[in-house]
Amino acid sequence: MNYHEQIARAAALIRESTGFYCLTGAGLSTESGIPDFRTPGTGIWEKIDPIKTATVEVLQSNPRLFYEAAFNRFASITLAEPNAGHYALARMEEMGYLKGVITQNIDGLHLKAGSRKVWEVHGHLRSGYCLGCKKRYPFEELVQQVELKRIPPVCRSCYNILRPDVVLFGDPMPPLFYEAEETLRRCCDLMLVAGSSLVVYPVAFLPSLARKLIIVNLQPTGYDSVAEVVIHEKCGKALHDIAEMLSPREERE
């Protein structure tokens, strides 16, 4: 199939579905200026070893290293804006097709774009909490303390270390992940994977719960051979073009 045939086929599968969900990864947000993790030459993990800087163990044993090496990236992510791909998914939900988005991204761009049902299974950058008393803080509190060179930032009540609400290496998956997994097991007859290399587990297991798959990713994935449609194109363009071929459900029923 050529590109236009792939888009048409993807749109047809969405129109036929009753339980359509989307799984998104870092490749969706690169068009918003957020680097992904593995792309040769630009991937974050080529420059920063996450096992040495962004784990629960590092946060607890060397919090200064954690904040000096990893935190600036977190803070910069909060300045990003949604791109055409995020808006296309919000539009598919508004039109009555997309039941929900499961995202590996911590950037909050799905919510900024207007998506309503989103499982942020790797956390987000809207808040943080104290490792001691568990008091919660807006993420801006952590940013302000770091900018004032209070590294690591500390709780104003018990003076223990603050951490962002993201899933670090060594963290357990949050309850939201298991809620999303159960929903997919019960309801998903079609999953669109957008911008994920599908190598980070346990999230990479989720596509196996869908009866049919559409994959939009610049690079091949391990699920390409079982997908109904594989589109090697930037997510913003492909998702926009798919949305353009759909009309609100109430107009066709």
C-alpha cells in the first residue's frame, strides 16, 4: 500500500471499531521539540545515562546528582506545546471514535490538546511530593527551589527531599497502568500505536491485548508483522491525515 492507501485503511479500521484506543510514545512529542530517547545522534540516552542519573536509587543516595543531571530536562518539557498529532487524537475522541489514550510520555501534551481520557502511565510533571511526609506540591515549587540553587529541593514541612510525579527506573508501575491494562483486556478491538518503539516494558506488552493494530512510527517495531497497517511517517502528519478522513459518528449513524 502507498501512503494514501495506508491512511484510508487506518481510517476504515477506526470507523469499523467499537473499542478504539491509542498508545503513544516519545516519537509523538518530538515535533513539539522534546527529544526522544533512542534516536541516533539526538536521543537523550546517548547524552545522559539514565541508570546513573535518573533512578530511584540515585534520587535517594545522591539527590544532587539526580537534580543536576536530570531535572533541567524535566523543567524544559513543561514549556512544550501540543502538535498536530496531539490535536488529531483529541479530535478523534471528540468525534466519538477514540475511547482513550495510554501514554508513555510525561509531558502532559494530550491534556493540553484537549484529550479527556488519558492514562499517563509513566507519570507527569504537574506535581511532586515529599519522600518523607508525602506532602504534595505543584511542580513549579520544585522548579523554583532548583532555580534558587536549593538542590535538592526540600519539603517546607519536614525538610525531606522532594521528587517529581514521574515513574523513575526502579519505581513500580502506578495503579493507572493496571487500570489501563484491564480496560484494554475488556474493551480494545483496535489500537493505534503512535511514536513508540515498543521496547520498554511493561507498556510494550499492551499492544498484544488489542485484536487489531495500526502502527505509526518512523522506525520499525517488533509488532509491525502483526499490524493491519504500518505507516512510517511522522505522527503529526499521519494522525492529522487519518482524522481528516473521519466524520463525527452521529453524522454517519
